[in-house]
Amino acid sequence: MAKTPLITRKGYQKLRDELDHLWRVERPEITRKVTWAASLGDRSENADYQYNKKKLREIDRRVRYLRKCLENLKVVDYHPQQEGKVFFGAYVELENDDGKVLTLRIVGYDEIFDRKDVISVDSPMARALIGKEEDDDVTVTTEAGRFEWWINKIWYDTSDRL
């Protein structure tokens, strides 16, 4: 399934900052190390050269990904009309029949990594939540089965706007 090209303003800025850091700080530093290591002679046995050349390829790969990604993403800002319903960018507090409470935020695919408090807009949970209101029951169907949740609370980060 293709990922939906949406992102929050803060998520977009985080990716822009990462690209800027890679391009202006890390890449020049690693390029200097590669040049220095190459000047020492036999590159085939030079661990510094091999390691830094690999690191440079990884940086270049990430830079290419970020440039393409940022070009195609659509920033979705908070709008007051969203209040009371679950849409992209919403924080949602859910509860199941066992009393388990789950708080999460619906964000873009590129914002979910290394975070436990967010889900992708493309996830089964997010798809089930979109358009729902507080006190609604939500049935989430995944490969693991069907799960029932109750929406306790919905709110938005109002700093996510132009």
C-alpha cells in the first residue's frame, strides 16, 4: 500500500532540519575524512577510508530520500473546524473494555519512527478513527483480529498551523 503523503508542520520542520544538518555539517565532515584517508595511499587496506566512504554513501542516500520526500509531502495544519472530530494531526485518548487507556496522535508515515505515541494515518487504527467523535465506539480490524475502543477525548496541537 502506498503511503499517504501528509505530514504535520513540526514533522516537516524536523525532516528539513535533518536534511540541513546532513548537508551542511555531517557530509562536509565525512568528505574531509575520506579525502584525508585517501591521501594515505592504498585505499583497499585503509579502514578509515572504507568506513568513511560507506558513511558518505549512507548520508547521500538519506539526503536523496529527504529531498524527494520533502518535495512530495503536503503539510497539514490544524484548523478550528477539526475540533470535536478525529482528523489528521489529532491526539486521541482511547479505552477498551478491559480499561486499558491508549493515547496516540495520527501523523504521517515519515513521523512514526522511534516513537511509541504516534500512528501513521495509513494504519488500521487511524483509518477506523478518522471522522469519529468523542464517546464513539470504534472497531479496529487488523491481522491480529478485531478490537473495540471507546473515544474518551480528542484534541489538537494548535501550534501546528501557519
